[in-house]
Amino acid sequence: MIKVQVVLSPALLHLFDSKNKNVVVIDILRATSTICTAIAHGALSVKPVNNTDDALILKGSGYLSAAERDGHKLEGFDMGNSPFECMNGAVLGKKIALTTTNGTKCITAATIAGAANVLSGSFLNITALANFLKADSRDVILFCAGWRDRVNLEDSLFAGALVNRLVSKDELDCDSALMVMDLYHRAKSNLGLYLEQSSHYKRLSRLHHQEDMEYCLQSDVIDIVVGLKKGEMVNMA
Amino acid sequence: MIKVQVVLSPALLHLFDSKNKNVVVIDILRATSTICTAIAHGALSVKPVNNTDDALILKGSGYLSAAERDGHKLEGFDMGNSPFECMNGAVLGKKIALTTTNGTKCITAATIAGAANVLSGSFLNITALANFLKADSRDVILFCAGWRDRVNLEDSLFAGALVNRLVSKDELDCDSALMVMDLYHRAKSNLGLYLEQSSHYKRLSRLHHQEDMEYCLQSDVIDIVVGLKKGEMVNMA
């Protein structure tokens, strides 16, 4: 039986033992959805970097530079943090250096915490990811990126969807996992409608990212698993 | 309209501005339920203290000393952290110095954070508490004590029950508040059965505190509001 625990905020990661576990980083709107999309659309890798300077330095080494803060694409970079920027051949055969408000920092934090694998969580490839986790059989930490350390609805909801695919309720010994599983059951009939309440959904709506959000809430349009190898997110196959 | 926010763990309190707000400390199993019970049963006050030494020093000044760690009553103290120890005249006219694993620390933290009022949350007096908060009309922080900084089910659920009494869903701009409100709606038909899943319920069951838990999950058996005045929890009337 796989032990599954849920970390609802980066400020709580230190309470959990991530060593030698599969850690799934979850930033549904939009970093980890965009990373999965980039790799599915032929990018060689996405390197998470913690600041814009590092992204620009890597641009000098042939990477596409991608930077987002507070929902905005930053000036002077090749891309922001929208999955649609990864389509139509735009990233085919390219390496990307990405920095975002929440998600990319969590990939670094999970690495430092000693995870066996750091994986990118998204509804887009949830079945492929669940199958990978079940086959690998290591214990699992679902690590919600949240919003500036606050708990958010969309990452919690995805954690619930994934818990639901991995274990039954009576196998859980983590209250956060129980909570998000129940949230998911409450919301699953219409995730989009449910998430219209969330603070980040409202924030991105004001910034006209409606199309991004609708895309990110689709299940199983991607059939690969994306995880960290040598500091870059790649196809785990 | 009252703005209501929910802090799911003490490790997240610093992300919220508690200044001049009504902060409700929530440690349902059992500290804040026991504090309400003590005052309802005639204790003059309950002074939250952060360590056992302070409780023993106050014992020398005529306080009843009460100490609990990890669900156990500590040796050498007058009381542990069970609401039943406060009944049948045991605390009538007495002052109590209480230290517990989670709850009493949170009362101190809310005070340091600048709360206008630090109130004790419990199902036992939820209607009286909700009426106080609505009449006072300051913004509200519902502060879940959790378990050693981890999010727990019972405190989250109570936060949801109280949010539900204070505002409607479309008035919320806090994802944690939305989450706990939905949890509450899922669990409300049988709180006891729902909480049998929780890790602390299981922990206290192993320690034979079943009766305490059944007591703490009753609604509206107490009609007073308990909050901090001059460093001691007292009847706010």
C-alpha cells in the first residue's frame, strides 16, 4: 500500500518527510500544467529557476526564457507562463528556463527535501501520473504550491483528485488528504464551475487568462509523465 | 459585511493580518472546548500558559494547574485537558493555569499578532459565539490550532461550521474558508461519524477519550462567549 500525504502549502513542507518519496508538485494554474504541456509539445526540457536573472543567463545559453509574476508575463522574456505559448511548434526541440510566482520554487524545495522523484502535477496528464505512481510504489507527497504560501482551492482540488486515484479513504492517515479527497468529491461534477469561486481563478480572470484556465482543467489530454532529471523537467519515459 | 478568513495551521498565521480583528482560536479536541466548559461551570478564568513550569508557578499562587501533552494528563498537575474535569463543582470559583500541546500556544500567538479579541472556539457555544461576532462586526480570523502545525480535520470542520453561520459563500474571498465551508456541508449530517476518520480522533480513541470527543462535538450546550481579558480567558459578558 502506498502511503499518501498532502502538503497544502509550501510553508508546511518541512513538517513532512519527503526523503526518497515521489513528490508531486501541484501548481494547476498554471506552472505545472504549462510544464507538462511544453514537454508534450516537444520541448526537450523545462528548467525551473528561482529568479529572472537566472532565466536571462540561460537565455544566453540557448534556452527560451519564460517568466511570470502575479499572473503577468514579464517584459524581455521569450514567454510567460501560458500553456498556449507552448503549442504550434513554438517549443519543439527547445530547452526552456522558467520562473513563476509559486510553482517553480516548489520544484526546487522538493529537490532540496530529498525527493526520489519530483513530478509535475496536472489534470492534463492525471491518469498517466497516477499510473506512474502506482507502478513505482514509493510513498507519495502531494505538494500544493498555493499562492504565496496560502492554501488555494485549485491545487487542493487536484491533490484530492489524485489521492482518489491512488488509495481508498480508509487507507489514509493524513487529515489534509482526507480533506482534499472530500473537496474533490464535492466538486468533481463540474470542476470549472467549482473553481470560479477561487481567489486565483478570479485573479487570472481579471488578467484575461480564461482560456488558459479552461485548458488546464481538462483531464487526460496528455499521456506522458514529467519529472526532474539532472535539474530539468523532462519526459520520464 | 464581515470579512472572514481561515488560518488552517499556526505555521500560516503570519500570512494574515490579525490586527484589530476578532480571532477565534480553534482546538476542538480539546483545549478550546475545555476552556469554554470550565468558564461555563463557574471557573473565574483560564490562563493559557506555554509551558508546564509556568503552570506550576501559578499553582503556587492559588491557581488550579492543568497540563496536557500529546493527549495525556501530566503527572503532578491538578488537571489534564478533559472537559469532564471541569464539571460537578471542581472548578467553581477557581482560576486555572492551562498548558496544552497546541491550543494554548495559539491563544498566545493570536495575542502577539494584535487581535482585538481572542476568543475560544467550540461547537459547545457556537451560536453564542456567532452572535457575538456578528454583533461586534469586526473582521474575523478563524485560527485552527491543528496538530503540531499540521492541518487537522476537526478544527477545519468547526471553522467551516462557523464560517457558514457568519457569511454566505459569495461573500468569501479566502480559499481556505471556501474549503472548510464545503467540508462542513459534507460532514454536518453526522459530525461524529465524519471525524472518526481524523488522525487526532484515532489518537484520542487509543487513549480512551471517547467520551470527551462525544461531548466536544455537541452544539449549543453552553450559552456564553469566552475570550481573553488581561491575559486570562473569561466570560465576555
